Amino acid sequence: MDTSPSTPTSTPTTKPASEVTRTSEQGNGEPIAVAMWGTGGQARVVEEFLGAVGCELVVVCDHDPHATWESETGGTNRICHGWSGFEAFLPTFASESGGRTLYGIVAVGGHDGSDRLRIQARMETLGVRPIAVVHPSAYVASNAMIGPGSQVMAQSAVCALAKVGRGCLINTGSSVDHHCELGDGVHVAPGARLAGGVRVGEHTMVGMGAMVLPRIKIGNQVVIGAGAVVTHDVPDGKVVYGNPARVVKDVSRLSDVHVRGIGPVEPVSPAQGGGAKFLVEGKYDIGPATEE
Ligand SMILES: CC(C)(COP(=O)(O)OP(=O)(O)OC[C@H]1O[C@@H](n2cnc3c(N)ncnc32)[C@H](O)[C@@H]1OP(=O)(O)O)[C@@H](O)C(=O)NCCC(=O)NCCS
């Protein structure tokens, strides 16, 4: 397991949020050029703060041939559709940008993080490197690790010694407490809370406002319903909800993921903590969840 950060920004002193590194890349004075996949809600949330973390959105892409994009921040309106559109954009960018590196971010929410990871992987094969971003108001402990392509959103917290895999969403006002380990493609939805030492398997979504008790192990491809209180380990591929959360079905029987009742949401304090560390290569092996 390679956990070396790309930017050794760890500092023992507390810094205001405005001074800490908020992306996994350094812009060397000029903005980091970013291609964003997705035009939905998650994309709008990411667009809003990209400029604040030293990035310039240069193109937006979507599989939907009817998707449109008009910038809400005075940035680019450029959109391309599907992989053919994106591949056609790359040489144009190369010639227009004077050799700037292009980074990619997959701003696609939902309950199946494998979608996000597939897009991220394909972008990487095209030479577009994933970038991780941390909203200026989020708190990320100086000894926490954030995987490539992950997004840590406003008023969320990633606490001491937590490890977040690649392509994860730590969404608005959620918290991932000390020693948590999140596999690739995990989505911690707005207002969800993971207590210390929780392990979450790949592609799992922890629904809005859910709470997960200390040291619980949640499997791969699990969906935890909004407002759930998870008191027992959850095996792979299950949907659980309620207080206490119970297994209700297999994820394969989930027709759709709806937005249902929101549990308690208390935004964390504005960030006053140290700089984020980012995992550039490698993968967290968090092992299987225990069976119930
Ligand atoms: C758990 C969840 C995945 C279940 O989806 P589903 O199987 O399609 O659920 P349905 O809408 O068919 O509801 C089935 C029953 O479960 C109940 N139910 C659904 N979600 C529930 C939840 N989170 N807590 C308690 N009960 C729930 C419904 O009320 C319904 O009960 P009823 O049959 O008595 O009316 C979904 O409701 C959920 O909570 N998704 C999380 C959404 C979220 O946080 N998204 C992140 C956005 S950024």
C-alpha cells in the first residue's frame, strides 16, 4: 500500500482554511486546468468552488447527448458529449493550452460509486489525471489521506488518521471521524456521520443523515438508507435502513434510490485545521466486512 502524498503539506501548526492546500495538485501560479464529467447537481456543487481551490474548469462532459451546460460562475460553457466528444476535445485542448496538463474530476453522485470510478479510470487511460479537491470550508486533518479523484464538500470533516479511497464523495456537512477507512467510490451523503474506526467497502453509499456507530464494518456495494442508525456490521451488497438499521433487501433489487427523510444534520465548524494529504497512487485494502 502506497500512502505517499503528492504534496507533503502536513504541518504541525493550525492554519486558517484559506492557507491550506485544497487540491491534490499544485498550480505553480496558474490555475489547474480541469475537465469535469457530469452536468447534474454534484457538478454544480463542484463547479461553485473549483476556482476557490486554484482550478479552472475548461470543459464539461456528459454521456447524455442532450445534456447542456451554462456556467454559473462565469467560466466555460464548453461541453462535449460521450467519449467520442471528449476524445475529440483533447487535441483541441492540447493545441489551445500551450501544453498545460489536463486534470479530471468526475462529479457524478448517486449510490453506485463504480460509475464514477469507471469514468475516472477511462479518463486516466486518455492521459487525464484525476484531481482530488477539498472545499475551503471543509476540515481535513493533517494526517488524514484523500484518494485521487475524491471530493470533500462544504462543511464536512475528515478527521485524524482517516483514509478516503479514490473517487469518493464526502458530501456537504458529513463527517468521517478518526481512523475511518473508506474504500474506492464511497459516497458519504450530506449530513451522514461515521464515528471513529468505521470501515466502508467499495462503491457503498451512506445515505443522508445516517449515523454509523464506532468501529462498524460496512461491506462493498452497500446502500444505507437516509436517517439510518447503523449498529451492526453490514455484509456486501445489502440495503439497510431504520433505527436500528436492518437489512431490507439486496442492492440488486433496488429499482431506484429515492431521497427519503433526512436525519439530524448539524454542520461542522468552519475549517481551522491543517493541510490535506492526498494519496496519489495505490489503493486501500480495507478487507472484507464481517457477516452478520
Ligand atoms: C433506503 C433506500 C435506498 C430505499 O430505496 P427503495 O428500496 O427504492 O425504497 P422505496 O421507496 O421502495 O420504499 C420502500 C419502503 O421503505 C421505506 N423507506 C425507504 N427508505 C427509508 C429510509 N431511509 N428509512 C426508513 N424507511 C424507508 C418507505 O417508506 C417504504 O415503506 P412503505 O412500503 O411502508 O411505504 C432509499 O429510500 C434511501 O434512503 N436512499 C438514500 C438517498 C440518499 O441519501 N441519497 C443521497 C443524495 S446526495
